[in-house]
Amino acid sequence: MSGNRYLLDTNAVVALLQGNSQLLQLLQNADWVGISVISQIEFLAFSGLSQEDKLVFQQFLRRVEVVSLMSGDTVLIEQVIQLRQQYRLKLPDAIIAAMALQINANLVTLDQEFAKVSTLKVIGW
């Protein structure tokens, strides 16, 4: 896995937008930073999200790549199914993990469920 490619889980997005200095430092020299469309949906679905939070998030989205889930991406879909069945991940987590593996990125998260996936490089802060 490349050390400079990072897919941010939803909790990493929240921490980053709150100005977490450890995450800012980690991502400072990144070659690529992205989030899953799942994280985009999860963030925007938070209850109590202010209009300012939404604006900050929209600015954030202009600086990262959103990795989408396409019905024709059979390799990704098969990997999602395999990860969900093998590691008993929740479906959103299985999608995020499969995306990180497919795009050869480190997954930045504090969610310990991802540590079960032995082939996934997980980075906390």
C-alpha cells in the first residue's frame, strides 16, 4: 500500500473538520485524499448538522475525491460481499473497506471494526 494515499472514514472527516492537529499533520504530505460516498452520506445525515457545518463540508469536498459506488463495478461489489461475510462488518463499513483496498489507500479511522480486516492498512490518530 502506498503510504501517501488516504481514504478517510466518517469519524476522520468529523475530526479533521474540527481541526484535529494530528490528522492535519498526517494528511499534510498526502499524494491523494478521498472519502467514500458512504462517508459523504453519513456525514450529511448527522442530526443537528448546522448550515455552517454543511458549508464547511462542501468546501472540504472540493479538496478531496469522493469515491463512488457503481452498480457495474463487479470487482468492488464482490469484495464488499466477501468482506461483509468473512469479517461480519456492517454493510457501510464493508463498502468503505473494499474501496480502500481497491484504490490502494490507507484507511484513516478510529473504528476498531476495521482492524479485523487483515489486508487493510488502518491508521488511527
